[in-house]
Amino acid sequence: MLSGDGMASPELGPLERAGSCYLRAGDLASAARCYLDAGAYLRAANLYEQVGDYRGAVEALTAGEISMDAAWILADRLGDTTEARRRVPDPGRSPWAGTPLGSAEEAWRILAPEFDSRAHLGALPRPTRTDIENALVTLALTPDDPEITQRVDMSRRKARDLKEGGIDVQDFETAAAFRDVERRMQSMQQILSDMGSESRAQQQQSLLERLVLARCDVAERAPERQILPVLADARAALRWPESATDQRTEDWAVTVATAMPRFDHVALIFATSVQARRTGAVRRWQSWSERMFGTRLVLPTEPEPEPEQ
């Protein structure tokens, strides 16, 4: 922090004051070392990134126990996917689907067996309540998909037939939730409200972890079908209120899509942010276009909301 006359603030310790002096002199690497030694780990990491010292950035983030960002730099900037994976706990993939939840097809695979009399004859484990909630959210994001709508209708008829035939749907909580899909489809915001802020924060954390792993997948040339559901979930999160969504969600999703390269998904991500009126989304999309293609993207703009204090 600098005082009005450009001198380092007297409240800072000697190392931070030295870092401020190096900043004014344009010596970012020396400033980063000072901030690292002073315990200002995130500031140090940002400066190391600016000068291209990504190992230094990882060191600073590791010292500050900011493991998610360290893992991202390892995967995205250094290509060290083994170490990146080691630092991020796998948020889990549905034992039913075998791939990350995110597509309507995978959501159907979670829910449909509850309405099939043969569902529990196999060796697959039962879906967890979290699986069920995530699947419901996914279906809610695809209300205009005629195939999914048809399957929902068919499942409801199947449940009724089973009941009339004396065969109970084994998970009544799941059945009740599934009967409620139609109402939930009409209001994504209601679903998020039902889940509560704590659940939303947990989902945000899990999504960031999955984006790190998706970046690893891209570097390791994994099939697109393994990665695209994560980008779909990122777009869903970008529809949340801005205060509830970490900006890294957009930034990292764009980076993953760019690296694939799937520029159509980059456009979908930015379009979602613009439609949700996220602060600076139009400028970020235009900057990406200029950086990638040397062309300024012309978009219809509306007044952006003031940044939250």
C-alpha cells in the first residue's frame, strides 16, 4: 500500500516497505521476494506470475496454503499435471455415471433407474442424495430439451404403473424429488435458493477443483466427453448471483475451453456471463477475442452493474 505522496505506508513492515520500493522501481521479481518473505503470499504469487516465474508463484501459494491456485498454475502454466492432481482432492465422479455430472444424459442415468423394476438387480451402488440433487439441477438447466422432457413424462408414468402393480419405488425421497422436477425446471433460482448458501459454496469449491482437473485432462489429451460436462456446470454457476460465484469460475473455464481448443464453448461461457450481467464480462470477451484473433469483438452492450462493495 502506498501513501498519497508515493512513499510506502508507515504501517507496513520493513519487508513490505521494501517490496513497495521495488514496485515503484519496476523490479517486480525483487518485490515478489520481499512480499513472500513478509508473508503476503498472494501478492507475491501475483507478481511472480507477472514476470513469468510460475515456479515462484507456486512456491508462494504453497507457503500460504492456497493449494487450489497452486494446482491451477501447475496444470495450466507448467503442465505438471501429476503434481497438480496430487494437490487437489478429487471432488468425486458419480459412481453411477462414471463421468462428472453435468449433461442431461448423465443426470438421466442417475435418476431413471429409480423407476425401473430391474434397477437394483445389478451391482451398481445406489445414487447419493448429492447425486440426486445435482441431477435435478442439470435437468432444470435443460427444460427445452424435448427428449429429456419426454423421458421425465415417461418416468412419471412408469412410477404410477409400478405403484398400481404393487411394486414400490424403492427410494421414496428420490421419487418425491423426481415428481417435483417439472416445478424445479421452471425456476433455476428457486433450486439454488432451496440448496442454501452453504451448499452453494460447497458446489463452488467442488467446481473449481473439477476445473483444475479438467485442465489436467486437456493437457493429457483426455476425450472431450470427459471435459465438456465441467464447462456446462461452470456456465450454470455463472448464472448464480455474482456475489456467490468466484471469478475464477469464468476465467478457468475459458482457459480450459481455449486449450481444447473449443472456441464455441468459450463463446457460450462468455455469453452466459454477459446475459447474467456479470461486471466486466463484455470487456473480458472482447479482450479474449483481441488476444486470440487480433480482432475486436463488437457486442451489443447494456449498462453494466456497479461492482459490489
